[in-house]
Amino acid sequence: MDTLKINKVVIFGIGLIGGSFSLALRKANAVTGVVGFGRSAANMQQALQLGIIDRIGQDIAAEVSDADLILLATPVGQMAELLARIAPHLGAHTLITDGGSTKGDVVRDAYAQLGNKIAQFVPAHPIAGAEQSGAAAAGPDLYAGKKVILTPLPENSPAAVARVRHAWELCGAMVNELTPTQHDEIFAAVSHLPHLLSFALVHDLAQRDNRDLLLSFAASGFRDFTRIAASSPEMWRDICMANRDALLKELQIYIAELNQLSTALAAGDVEKLEQTFHTAQQLRAGWTEK
Amino acid sequence: MDTLKINKVVIFGIGLIGGSFSLALRKANAVTGVVGFGRSAANMQQALQLGIIDRIGQDIAAEVSDADLILLATPVGQMAELLARIAPHLGAHTLITDGGSTKGDVVRDAYAQLGNKIAQFVPAHPIAGAEQSGAAAAGPDLYAGKKVILTPLPENSPAAVARVRHAWELCGAMVNELTPTQHDEIFAAVSHLPHLLSFALVHDLAQRDNRDLLLSFAASGFRDFTRIAASSPEMWRDICMANRDALLKELQIYIAELNQLSTALAAGDVEKLEQTFHTAQQLRAGWTEK
């Protein structure tokens, strides 16, 4: 692959993640042919008309046997079944990557389904876009300047990792590497827990008889804090379940933190409150998204 | 007052809240003279140069005896002392309002300090601007279209409430009325608790050896959720302490909510998770700040 073109890419799931991968590779003039598979016939027709894919795949066995690269861009819950269908037909030189937001569960599924072909799977998590909104949402610049995290497996050859890394870099992404466990622990803390907490606050208010009165006085602080509570319930249910060990650990730490603040507040411990707020304020004011 | 001009306004604290009150009344051509008091001589000079006030007050007794309206726009913690200094000299027709973010504590202070002049104090909370950034931050449109909540006292005459309401309306604000207790309960839920939770999450991460690694992978969800953790630690310490009964109650309800989610997650109760997220998502997606 390297500086050469990728001859054939097969993408399962032509939504924001899968469609943008194709468009980005095309923009970089880095791919010869893109074949797409998907559950919705209407979405696949649209992907074809928008020039996102060259052809709608009909026969998984035939299409994956001579592919250079396969991207799994379906919801994480569908990947085990897909891997089972792909595995028997996988070409010897074909590599697989994915776009799942959790990695431990996908890696477990891959070991179970790919068996001795596990070396051909290099897991990835592109940090770009949260909603699966169909082919129409895809664009060639989704990954430009964004992070993509690879979580290589011990079985992967350095050459396989390099080829998958290069494909994501051709999309414009900045590629980092973590282990699957590191990945899931980090995202439990900085993404999955905040989503859970935001959903929990809005759910808490939703239970109340005076919720309309409460919301009528909510302002910009509430607006920002709860923006992520408008995210897809199904997607976040799946992410929370997929990463539940790491998330439970973070949630317990956070509940302990709140219990400490509750004790300080009840005791009128103004120093503890100010110290906590000050430490947070210093860190947050000094942070900018990269 | 009504459609007539306010003859003389005295403002204590010429920052964002106090300075903007003056500029808004001037813009509406609704005030003849504005006298300012403040702790920082430099800030008061700037307020004078910027045309926010007509004169820097020297003698509280003299200035408040013939004022039509007094605005307390200092930090809430300074109001008790100010009220004590104002009380003996208050003119018979003079009304007082304030700009504090909590009301129960200010009202308690007012009863204690004003005694039988309590009817002259009509408490207010303008929902506009969170930072006290000095005279230079003030502007005539800060209150335009924003909510101001009055929490009238049983001792206030309807005419006194109407006059204070009118002054805030002249600033462009939309005025609501609540009791001080209602006010503090509502803001504990939609403002004070979210701030505490956001500070707590960032503080939790700040304790860790790998905080830089964690923050390097934080993205837009984290950014929005924690924006309010960059707020002033001193101001939020004071707000939390001033409203601690209502805030503690909200915090306990929220911790109970998190414990329920933790149990559901540990049990793999996907329906409970999805139902919780769905209820939140429906409410949040349907809400817009007014």
C-alpha cells in the first residue's frame, strides 16, 4: 500500500463513518475501487448516486476475497455476525479495520470469529462524529485533523499496522496507538462517564411534576452541560454495555467524589469546596481540545 | 416612577451587573443621575470615565437618603454589611433591589439588617452574565431579552414591587416572580447542581497521574460538559454555601440516580439504561433556552 493506491476497499455500513472513509480516500486519490454493503437498500442507492461507492456488494464471499482493506463501520453490536460471515473468505493479504467507539468488545468478537486470521484485524476508533446519519451525512473532510486511535493486537505484524495506519492517515487523520484496554479506560473517563452523567441529570429532572417550570429557568450552564444528553439512546446504551467494566469503575470513583463534596457541603467546609473547584478550574481553563 | 424618569439611582458594585444596570437605564433615557460606590478606586474611576456613573459616592448616609432606587450589585457575601450601613439613612420613598444569584440568604440578611424597613427591599436575580469582570465589562444590552426573577416579600407593597419590576423592564429584561424558596430550589436543580457536578468531574481527573493522557483524548462531549468547571471557584463556593440546603437535597437525589444506573449497568439491565437515556434525550432534544 504505502505510497501506492489501495486497489480495492470493502466497507460495511455506509453512514457517516464508512461513507466519509471512502470519500476521504477518493479525495486523496488513494483508492481504485470501493464496494459497499449495508442493510438499507435506499441508503445504499443514495451512496451509489452520491459517488461514495462504486458498486453495491451482492456477494460477501466474492468481494472480501480480493479486497486490500475492509472497514467495519456498522454499529458495534453487528460486528460479530459480520466477522463470522467474512472470516471464511478473507484473502491472504486482506486487512480489516473498524470504526467502533469501544475496543475491548470488538477485539473479543474478532478473536472469537477470526480465529487464526486474527493478525489481519487492526482495530481502530476514529474520534469524529457521534451520530450515524446515513450516507448523506458523509463528507471527504470528516477525518481531517481528527484523531484516530489504533489498538493493535500482539498478532498484528508491524507491516499490517503500518498499512492500516497509512489508510487512516490518507484520510487526513492523526493516528495514535493504545492497547484496547487503555483505550476503553481512557474513553470511560473522558467520554462515556460524562455522557452517563448528563443523561442522568436530565432524566432526574424529567421525573418531576415541575419539570417545565425548572427548564424554563435553565440557562447557558445547563445548556452546555446537557448537550450530550440529546445523543442517541440506543448508541449510548450499547457503548455503556460494551465498556461497562471500565465505566462502572469510573462511576464508582465519581460517586465517591460526590459523597465527599456532599459531606463538605453539609459540614460547611468552605475550604474543601473552594480547593476542589479551584483545582478543577485551573485544569479546565488550561485545557483546549486538540 | 412608572413612565416617569427615576431621579436618582445609587449602585453598590460597578461591575458587569451594576454597570450594565446603569447603562441600560441611561440607554432607555430613564434615569437622571447615577451614583456609584465600590471598593476598587481604579474601577470606580474607570466607571466614571466610561460614563457609567455620574459621580463616585463618598458619603453613604447622604447618598441613600434621597435615592429613588438602590441596587446592591456586590458579591452576595458583602450585602449584609452594606445593608447595615444603608439601613439607618434610607429615605422613606427609597427602594432597594439586588443582583444576587441566591435569594434565601440575601433575604435573611435583609430582614436582620433592615428591620422595620424590610418592605423597601424587593430582591432580584438577573439571569445574565456569570462573571464579575469590572466596569469595563458592562454594557447597555446585557439584560435585553434576559430573565430577571423578582422574589417579593410579604411586606412589599404591590406598588413597591411594580416600581422595581418597571426598573428592570426598562433595562430590557423579562421579569418573573417566584418566592425566595422557589427560586433557590429551582436554581439548585438547573444551575448550582450542574456546576458542582462539572467541577467534580474535572477535579476527579485532576487527581490522576495520567491526567494529561486522559485530557489529550477528550473531545467535544467533554468540552461542553466541563465548560462551567472553568467558572470562578470563589463565586461558586459562595453560591453553594448560600444555597446549601437546596443543593444538598438535589445532590442526594442525583447520587441516588447514579446508584440506580450503576446497579442497572452491573446487572446488564439494557432496558433500564435505554429507558433512562431515552427519557433524557426526548426532554433535552425538545428544550431550547429562552
